[in-house]
Amino acid sequence: MVEANPVKFYFAKYFFLAFSFLQWLAAGTIFFRHPFSAKTFFFALIFITVGLLAFFAFLILTEKMRRVAVGKNKIVVIEGDRNVRFAWPEVKSLTIVPFFNLYRLKLKGKKGCIYFFPSHNIDPAFGLLSKDTSKMGDIVQKRKKELGLK
């Protein structure tokens, strides 16, 4: 079983939450350190808005991003104390998301996607195309060819 680094996973998962708190801290600092005027209110409102957008991005991404271990016969989605196992025939599609260094996994009979990191960085090859040259990528490519997945 090959799994990505958990530090990279947790950093990516909670980045937008930390960024939103920093934006709100900056807005609070502007409110309390400067006298109230239209200019300070406008700048604080910008920081609050950017913080809200980052918080909504966190809410959306935290449900879709998972830790995944890929093996020759199964895929294991690690969710806290329990692990959910899927056999390769249950996989509908498994693709690389360009520029974000992520895999997108769709399962048969389930709505939505699961996003997870590869075990190593994906090497870009010719712009939008990318190829995972790690051990996880080798397993994924072999199983995709055997099952005829996209």
C-alpha cells in the first residue's frame, strides 16, 4: 500500500481555514487600532470578505479531500478511526488534476469525487498533461490499463 505524506495532506486541508482566520485577525486589527472612518471600514470589509471566501473554500474542500492508500488489489480511504476499502472494479475513473498535484477518484454507485495526493510530486509533461512517476503512479497506471478506466 502506497500513501501520500500526511503532513502535505493536513497542510492542504487546513490551509484555507488558517488563511481565513488570519484575514479576520487583520480586519480586527484594522478596526481596533485605527480610528473609525470610511477608509478603515472599507479595508476591514475587504479582509472580512476574503476571509469568508477562504472559509467557504475550506468547507467545500474539507469534505472532498481524503487520505488514500493505493494497493495492487484495493484502494483504502482513511477516515479517522475507520478505513473504507474499495476494490479496483468499483472505481469508475481515476484521473490526475493538472496544476494541483492531485488525483480525482470517482466510484461506481457513489455521488461526488474524492481528491487525494499522490505519494510524490507529479511531473508535468507538456503543459496541461502530467504524469505520476512515483510508485503510486505505477500501481494506478497498471490497474487503469487492466480495467480499461479513463
